[in-house]
Amino acid sequence: MHLSRGVTWSSILALGIALSGCSGMVSGDGNSATGPDTASKPAAGSGQPGVGAGGASNGAGTGSTPVPSAGGPGTVPGVVNPGLSAMHRLNTAEYNATVADALGTTLQPATGNWRGGEIDGFDNIASVLGVDDTQYGLYLDAAEAIAKDVFASDALRAKIVTCATADDMACVKGIISKTGLKAFRRPLLDAEVATYTKVYTTSRAQGADHNGSLQNVLWSLLSSAEFLYRMEFDNGVKTKHLISGYELATRLSYFLWSSAPDDALLAAANDLNTDAAIGTAVDRMLTDQKSARLVQNFAGQWLGARKVLAHPVAADVYPAWTPDIASAASKEMFAYFDEFLRSDRPWSEFLSADMNFVNAGLAGLYGIPNVTGTASTRVEYTADARKGFMGLIGFLAVSSVDRRSSPTLRGKWVLVNLLCSPPPAPPATAGKLEDKGDPTNTNIRAVLEAHRASPACSSCHSIMDPFGLAIEQYDGIGKFRTKYPDGSTIDPSTLLPPSSTYPQGISFSGLDGAEKAVTDDPKFKECITEKLYTYGLGRSLSNDDKNNAVAIEKDWETTGALSVGRLLHRLALAEPFRYRNPGSAQ
Amino acid sequence: MNKFFSRRTLLRGAGVALALPWMESLAPKVAGAATGTAPVRYMPIFLPNGAAEFWTPNGAGSGSAWNLGSVLEPFAELKAKMNVISNLENGSAFNASGLPSVEPSHGRQPGGWLTAVDAQVLRSQLKVEEANGVSVDQIMSEHAVFKGKTPLASLQLGLSTVYSYCDGQQCSNSRSVSWKTMTQPMYKMVDPLQVFNAIVNVASAGTGATGGGTDPNVAKRLAMKKSVLDAVLENATSTRSRLSINDQARMDEFLDSVRSVENTATTVSAGLGGTSSTCAIGAKPTMATVTPDGIRQTTATYNKGAHADAMNALIVMALQCDVTRIITYMLEDERSEFTYDHVTKRKFTNMGSTPTTGTCPEYHGGGQHGTQDDFAAITWWNVGKVADLCRKMDAIKEANGLSILDNSVIFFGGAMHGSDHSCDRLPTALIGSGGGKLKQDQHVQLKNRPLRDLHFTMMNSVLGMGQTDFGHNLTGAPISTIKEIVA
């Protein structure tokens, strides 16, 4: 117990030498996709798409298992009950974006300190975004500071204070209605206007002037649940029902912009009830620069780009990794996804596109010649074997540990994020593995092969390790190499055991081989659909939701180009996006 | 004398807010005979990633029979005020076998540290995506021993500056150790300025501690704040009826939080904020702790040592001003990957440690899974900051003649053993005696004793709460008092 420490499963995970359960693929809950086809079929007995009678026959107040109808909302075939919808506290990115867009303030009071929950890889999942006393105290103070900031600016204040007569209650109520619409993302009820009017009158009684009193009204609006949470109302309806135009506008804007609907979207909200209107809105929103937040928050989390800057890299092992490189590598991951979002480039090329976004430093690490300057530029460099997302330095770094590459971590990353097929958690009886010397210099393949010799470990590692082993020619910061530091030659050939996707198993070699094996797996296209569905609706997917994601993917694939933009359209038009499921029996 | 209530009584009688110097003249002279009383404080301090092997003391028993392990060496001058407890385990909260393997370890074990509940099982029982047992600090804060005695029921603090990896579990299990209800993890404040504001909000108004006295602007702002909160409550209460059953539960959580903030504001506007003859508002902290992508190591504007020092000063301030008596403090989130490049590497033996060359790596991959010395050096540095805090608390005497440290119990430890991730042999030290309720200067070697027994002992033997149960023990062993530590 001195130098050769006993290492348990989780430490192995940390080392990346081994990762998952050794008890086969049967454990875990039935919801998680544990094999390529587990979640790929709609549940038996789920309704067929309606044919014939058009219109929204499954609207509010109808039977308990409505069936979507062709021609009406939710026209994607095979889509069944959406999962439960829940009120949704704005997370830090959404809060900052919302106050900037709706009020023009440059204050960004929501910080990394305002941590909400995070599950399924995203920080916008409603079920884990609660509030407590401390957090509410921060909201209250932030609202006060924002109101003060907005009213200190003549230009920003003028947008709110559109009539200047103190104690003219028609004027005051008009301002509250208009500001409330922006803050609550829906028109206020008369009773609500009356409630916030009381803040104005109290403030006046305290001696504040017209502007100061309206500033306090803004403080109260921004401190309200109706601002801090995205809410959808059932108004007594207990079964699945269409959401209102304002609610749909809000879903779309937080999906594509991480922010509140703008004035144009709010103005058109009541018309957001046809496929054409929704399609037009989506198109406009994607051309707006605010859609960069979709890249930042969706791709940034899903693909790990947001983690690059803070990813720990040991300076003594990788002196080449500098803040400049980390920053450029992070930007490259965003730019790479952004090109897929904004072009017709098919998703099937995500792992084979031969493009980079590099500055001089990052180009040097890639070995790409003739790039100068600190700003990133798009290049297509075909003289090396490296292409596709899995060849990006940012990806290769964040999927490594600080002192070396980690085939198991990389393999697990591919299973979880590109194939949506996470391996089960390791069993409590998982064995231990001795850490042999300095892992930086070790030929990891040999260590892993020894580990897999144990039948208990082999069942999981045989599916986790191959994708990582095939890309071992890229080190812990993504630099190409052919030998390990101990001088042994890296063999990137590997074998994936038989599965439903590859009944005979499949052998492949190198980055190119690994990327092709992932791309050819049907789960690859389902996976981006599932991730966008999760992020877009901000919830952990139910079994029905997962089946819906598969159906939406089929719809995407069979109705036109396989671009990310089209997938966003198909998602926005599908029933889960337009309906709400209130949940438990009432 | 309970300062809070005595002041409340005095204020009611006088009908005006009174300046501090007058209070001081009534307060017992601390240097003289210990005639007064002082409140008990409880403070869990969470050490992430377990501890290095050098945590364990040499020898067992009391007094000269034991010596501090070399990573606990910063506590040397406080050894006489400590219990180091060996062989506590929490695997029995997770496994019917009682085995100490709980995987994924970083994602699950911290959730059970103050609850002795397996969050994963509770989530599935309650059919919700986030759940845990109510944590011991929150059960305490809701009990009559603490409830309503201070403006803030409790504080949750931390030093994490970079997003931690949550081991594939709900991040609330590894970033929060306090749970207010079974579905409500409590966030923590990391920014010293936020903590300062939270304290000053309740400590200064009406007390004159910052010289503000009955500042009309303060009173006006508080009145306005109350009006804002009234509107928020009124509207949320009305909106609630339009929501689904599930969302109504979420809204109730919101309403509770707003009411709690309103109560605090009301307390303050009545001039009843934290009062103590030793209350001293320090300087406003200025350091930056937040950037959008997190801070992972020392920078030109960030130094973890300064961050920890600022937080220590704020904790002392909160205790001195009696704004709360329960503070839960996470030195880092579990599975932290912060790079401890501000700490020089050290060489450890059982007898002590000496600096070597180079700086420490990141906490988890480089430290916990790196060399024993690097892990020990990072643990030693964190221990040093806790020891600093304890010394500061020990330097302030209270009305009962004891120090704030004496009147507190600091439960300092981690949710896993160390590099092996095992949920037994948990690193655990108690500093302070809770006003004489605990024995001192001991290394207590238990035999695979459930952690929930320690929480049980704190609640009953230190605080006299009369609890009959706490948390889970899936092996069926009954809950019991750890008599070895009770005075």
C-alpha cells in the first residue's frame, strides 16, 4: 500500500485505463440506451400517425391518448406522447442573455457561482433547476442592480418610460403592461398589472419620483417567478394540450437563442400555429446572430467545447499547451459545429469534413503550414491523415487526462455523446487494477489488454476501448505521434465485437477507420436528434421521448437534406415541441 | 445571555435602534469571570476527493498517546481541541452488504456525507430527477435549538471556481452537501463579495456596527424591498393556480424562498439583525472569482490562498456578528480539477513534511491519482486553511469565557477515504467542543462505524435535539451514540 496503490473502479475512470461495468449490458435502467438498437423502436401499441381527418383533434380537453393528425400540429409520423413539461428556471447563460436582450443592460449578474443543476450533459434541464433562499437573495439583488443600471442610462430608460407624467395611472399601467410582456414573455393579466402598480404607488409614497418608482417596478418584475421561470399554463386542462403561441415563441427562443423572444416574435406569437409560420420563425431566428448561443450552449456542452479552456493539462508533460492554444482549440470546435449549423453540409460528414479553424499557434500543433496571426482562420489542409470532428485538437484534449491520452475515456465519450449508447455503471463488485508506474510513459494498449483478459471486465471494455485505441496516434493534447514516450510503436488497429449494427463485428484502424465506424452506425444520426431534443425541451427524455427522437430522425432523413438546420425545423414542427404534457393525475 | 433575544427585548422596550457602544457597556467583560452564555455553532467543512494516507494519526487515545498525522500538522497548536476519528464508514447507507464500494464514487458518495442516504435510490422511489435526504445541518437549522435565533438560518459557502465533472450523476450530489428538503439541494456562495453582502445585509442595519445606525436610506431601501417582495409573492400565489400539480410543487419551493428572504428583510428592518458585542464588519472583498469559463489555476487576478483567506475572514465575521450559527463550507467541489500550482510540492513521512521543488498538479487526476506526496501536499494545504480559520475562531473569546472555536463543532472531513475511493475509513476530524460537550485531544479509533452515528451524536449529545433516527443503515444496524467522544 505504498507506491502501488489499490485502485478502484472510479479511480480507473479517472485514469482512463478502464471505465465501466463488467457485468454485461443488462444492468441499468431500461431507459438508457445500452445497445445500438435498444431505444430505436417506438413502443408497441403507440398510436400510428393519424390519417384522414386533419386538424388538431388532440387539443385541449380531449381523450387521454390523443393521436397526432396529419396536417395538424405534430405532423411527424410515429411521434407519440411527449414527456412531462415542467416550469423552467432560467440558467445562468439564459438569465444573462435575457436581461441583455430584453433590457439592453450590459450587466451580466448571473455568474458561474449561480450554479444550477446539470444532468444528461446539459445545464438547462428543468427538473434540476430549483431555487433556494440564497439563490433567491441573489436574484433579488441582481434585479435591483439591473433596474438601477437600466434607469441610469437615458437611452435604455427611454425605451421603458414612454410617458412621463407622475401618478398618471393609465400611463403607469401602460408601461407595466409593455415591460411586463418582455419580462414575462406573455401579456400580463389585469390583476397582474394591478399588483405591480402597487409597487409604483408605494414607491411614490416613499418619496421616489416617477422614474425612481418605475425603476422599483422593474426591480419587482425581474424578481418575480414569472420572469425567473419559463412557465406554461394548463388552465385546468389535465391532459396533453397545445401550448399557446407565446409559450411556443418562448420555447423556440430559449432553444435557438438561449433568451427571451424579441419584439417581432412576441408580436407574431398568436400566429405561430402553422407549420409555415413556425418554419419562417425558425429561419429568421437562425440567421439572427443570437443563434450563436445555440452553438455556445448546445454544442459547447454536448461536444465539450465549453470545457476546453478549463481542461487541466500537465505543463511538464505538454509544455506546448498554452492558454492561446486552449482558446483557439475551443473556438475551433464551435466554428466546426457552426459550419454544420449554417450550411447544407450533411450531418454524415461531421466526422469526415477536412476543415480546420486555426491561428498560428494551433496550426503549429496540427502541423498545418503557412498560418500566421493570432486570429483563427478557416483552412482545408488535406496533406495529413487528420479530418473530421474526432481529429480536432480540442476534442482530443478534453477526452484525455492531464498527463496522457486515455483510450477508455475517449471510447466512452464516443459511446455516450456520438452514439448515445452509454455503457452501464460498473458493478459494486468490480475488481481492482494495479497502476503500473508512470502512466505517461506506458503503452496503454498493453495495460488495457491485460485488463481485458479478465472476463468480468472484457464485456464492457471490448466495446469501450476500440474507438479510443484507434485514435491513440493523437496524444493527450491532440498532437500526432507514432510512438509512445517509452519508444513502443502505436498500433491503431482494433476490433469491435459483434453487435446489432455490426453482426459480424468490425475491425478498423486509425482516426479515419474509427470515424467511419461511428458514422455508419445508425445511432449516430439518432444521437444528435436525441441531444437536440433534450436540450431543446430542457428535460431528461422519457421512453416515449426517446422513441419520438428516433421517429423525428427518420422524418429528417427521409424528407430532405440531412442538414442540422433541417433537423431543427423538423424538431420545431414535431408534436413534442408544440404540445405540453401536464403530468401526474390531478 | 442570548444576545439576539436580549437585544430584541431591549429594542422593544426602548422603541428605537440603539448604538453599539451602549450595548458593549452592558456586555460581560470577556477577560473577567465567565458569567455569560454563548451559542453553539455547527460547521461541516467538506474536503473533496478524500484525504491522503498521512491524515491518520500516529497512536491512539488521548493527550500524549497520539500525534497528528503529517497532513494534519497545521493543526498542531490546536491538537488539544480536536478529535480525530478513524474508521467511520458510509457504505452502509448505500449497500445492504455494508461494503464500501459505491460507484460512481465521486458522483454518489458526497451526496450521502451529510444525509446518510443513497440519493439514487430516493430519486427512483420519489420518481423525481433530483432527490436526497435532508442534510444534518438543515435538520439542525430547523430545530428549536437554532430556528429563529439568527437572521440567516444557515450559510452555504465554497471555494470552487471551475465546473467539476459530476461523474455521470446529478451535479447536486457532488457540488452541494446541504439539502433543505428531499428535493431541494442548496446552492453555495463562492464569491466573497456575495457572502459579504449577505452578512452585511443583516448585520449592519440598525446595529450601528458599520456606523450606519438608523440610516434613513437603509430603512427606505428595506421598505421598498418589502414592497417588491409583496408584489412577487402576490403574483406568484395567483399564478400558482394556473400551473400543473408538478409545477405547483416547484412554485411552492420558490414561494418558500421568497418568504424566507422577506423574513430576513423584515428582521433587519426591525433593527434585529445580527448583534454581538464582538461584531466587526471587515473590509469589502474585491477579488474576482468568476469568469465565464471558470478559473482552473492561479492567474494574475486569482489566487486560491487569497480566496480561502477572504472566506475565512467572512466566516469569522458571520459568527462574530451572530448572523448564523450553521455554516456549511466546501473547500472544493468533489472531483475538483483545480490546479494547485500555488502550492509547492512536498515530501511526506509519518513524522512530517518538507517542501521540495515544483508545484502541485490538478487535484483529482494529478493529485488524488498522482503521487502520494502530491495528493498529500494538496490535502495539507487545504488542512492549513481550515486550521487558519480555527485559530482565528479560537482567538475570539465569548461571554462564557470560551472561544468561538470552543463553542463550535467543526466537522471537517471527506466522503471517501482517499485514492482508493472507498466509502469507509473516512477522513474525519472534529475541532471544538460545542461548549464543552465533546471530549478533546483524542484520536478515537472506531471499528467500521456508520457515519450517521456521528451525525446522531452531534444532534443529541452536543445539541440536545432529542432525535430518534437519522439517515439509513441498510445493514440493519441500529443507530447509536458514539460515546467515545462525548464529554
